[in-house]
Amino acid sequence: MDDDRPEVLLTGLLFYDLVLTGLGGPPTPGEEIWTAGMGCGPGGIANLAVAASRFGLRTSLATVFGDDFYGAHCHEVLAAQEGVDLGLSRVAAGWHTPVTVALAQGQDRALVTHGQEPPYSQDVLMGDPPDALTALVHLEAEPRAWLAKAAANGTRIYADVGWDPTSQWSTDLLDQLALCHAFLPNETEAMAYTRTDSAVAALGTLAELVPVAVVTRGADGAVAVDQITGEYAEVPALDIDVLDATGAGDVFGAGFVAASLGGWPLVERLRFAALAAGLSVQHHGGALAAPGWYGVDRWWRALRDPGLKRAYGFLADRIPADVGPPVRYAPVTPPAPRP
């Protein structure tokens, strides 16, 4: 089999994100608030793409870029700066890239988005999906045809899911887990879809539907079961001051996939994903906040806490010799276009 096949296959909607931090409180009508921090860059599905690529994974992204400044900037960042393969992506004439303004406060953020449905669906972008080791997907109520094709090709599907604005949390969505290798919802989503009242109870139900079940718990860490290896793991989150939580779940997912491709024990996969997510919330934005191996290595080298040194001791043998160049975080404003 071709060694150059993608290690991570992605598709979804891309956004241009403008993130504002340091708000003393939410704005009220007629009020002007000055913020202490700002960052901009690609968001949405780009969060996963950048996080995976920064862990050295060959990452292929199928998305739509508008033929505007925002689309051109995001395309440049993803392809030239982050090394994401955009061969499956398209630029849509006359369609503008969706823009999201995120107001970050404490552990969460409020989002305001302007945009329209893209002119190309996921199934059109993917066609017959390329042979890939894994795919990171966002399950939706309406199953995507490409997902079944990818699973039939032997691609391992790692899935998450989003908030249900209808509040119905239809259990029909869980039927798609038959195509998946792993499912990584947060505890609110997991409990809602399984009709349970705790993350652990939800995990038990999900473990009957998918080989690897993970439930993330925000500041309380994560729990997981791997039915293939028979492992159970529960890990805490890092005690880190949150600047911007945008995309932390995506960084967690990419970290978990990177560790899984390395064949690590479940507790190491879970700790590594939690570390990646924890490091990401210290910076603006979703995509460009991802730490990559460079960020993980810097954290490990600076670590002095003996408890964390023991818990993350496995990193001494996992961090590659070449951790790559320093990662580039979200700028306050995008650089001027190249002449």
C-alpha cells in the first residue's frame, strides 16, 4: 500500500475566525466594550486540519474557500504555512467565506457567524474518498454517503458530534457509529444521546456501539474505553488558565488520533489528547492555537511538577527528535498580501 496515503482525511465547513478575549462581561445593547486581546485565522474544519498537521500527520482536507480575501488568506495559511493537502478542496466563485466572531469568556465563548451553505456538498468534494488511514468526521443527522465509502475502504473513522439546536437528540444518529472506530463526544452530548445522567454511564452505553468510546468532560478531563484492547482510562484536565477555548475539542481529537496511530496505550492516548487541548486554550483561535509537537516538547522541557512528570513520563520516549519549527499563533490582523 502507498506510504504517501493520507494519515488523516477531513471534510467540513471552513470559517474565518476573529476571536476577542479579555472581556469583563458580555456586551449589552448600546454598550461598547474594549477587549484586551484579539486573534484571527482559519477556523471550523481548519481546527482539525492544523492540529493534525502540526503533529506531523499527512493531512488531506476537502473544503470550500470563497473567492474573497478571507478565503485566500485561509488557503495560504493552510497550504503554505501548515502543509495541509488541499487537493480535494475547491474555490467557489461568487461565494464568500463564512466569518465567525468569537467572544471568549472564562471556560467558554459566544459565537456570531455570517455565512451561507457552500455550493459543494461534502459528498461532491469527496467523490470516491482517497485511501486514508483515518478520517476525523463530524456526525450529522443526515448521514454522508462518503463516510460509508471511506469505511468500506478500510479507513478508520474517528467521529464527534455537535450541539443539537432542536434539543431532540435523536438516537438515530447513533446508528452511524456502526461505521466508526471511535466516538469522542463531550459529556453533555454523550448523556443527551444516550439518555443517561453521567459521563461514565454514557460511556458504558457508547462502548456497546463503537470499539473505542471517549467522553470529554472539559475541566474535569476525559474517560474512555477501548473494547479492542480491554482498556479503561480516566484522566484529569491540566490546571491551565483559559484564554480561549475555541477548537479545544478539535485539538483533543487530533491528539487522540495521532497517539492512536502510534499504537499507544489508552491512558497515554487520553493524557496526550488532554495535554494538546489544554495547551491550545492558552492562545487565540482554534486552528492556530494547536500546539503540535513543538508546543508539547516545550511544555515537557519546562515541566517541574513531579506529579505531572510521572503522569506524562511516557513523553520522554514519544516526542520525536525533530519537533518541527516554532508554531505560528493567530495574529491580531492578517499580514498584507504578498506582492
